[in-house]
Amino acid sequence: MQMLECFKSNPLPERKSLGYWSILSIAIGGMVGGGIFAVLGLAAQLAHGGTPVAFALAGIVALTTSYSYARLSVTFPCRGGTVEFLNQAFGPGLITGGLNKQ
């Protein structure tokens, strides 16, 4: 198997890894803090009785997104996150920077 380009120029240092429960706690904390406390009132106002359904759909989208990032991180284990994924998909350049705009 051919070594990825990023490892040739920038090897990753050895680090401590996070365990399953640490990652799960961080994910749940981020969802609860950012999703429920910040937007619950607005969600109830907009969705009326469908608020639980809206939160369930948002949870499914969040799980799909996190699964995609996890698979990309395993496939391209380099520093850079989204930028590295876009560079691998489209090559470095102006288009990659435009797609990464947040």
C-alpha cells in the first residue's frame, strides 16, 4: 500500500489517545450544550409540536456527519481536518479554500 503524501512530509508525533467514553462524553456534552440549551426556545417556537421530531432528525444528521468525519479521519490520518479532506478530494488550490469557508 502506498504511503499517504502527508506522512512523507509531516509525520505525526506519538500522543496519548482518547478512549471510547472520553469521546462519547465530549460528543454528548457538545450536543447538549450547543443544541438544547442554546436553541430549544427557538426550535419550540418554529416547530410547535414537532420539536421532538425536529431534534430527532437533527440527531440523525449529526450522527451521519460524525460518521463521515470518522471515516475520513481513518482514511486520511493527517493534521488539518476538513482542509486536508478537501485537498485530498480536489487538490490544493483556490477551490479548496472556497469550499472550506465557514
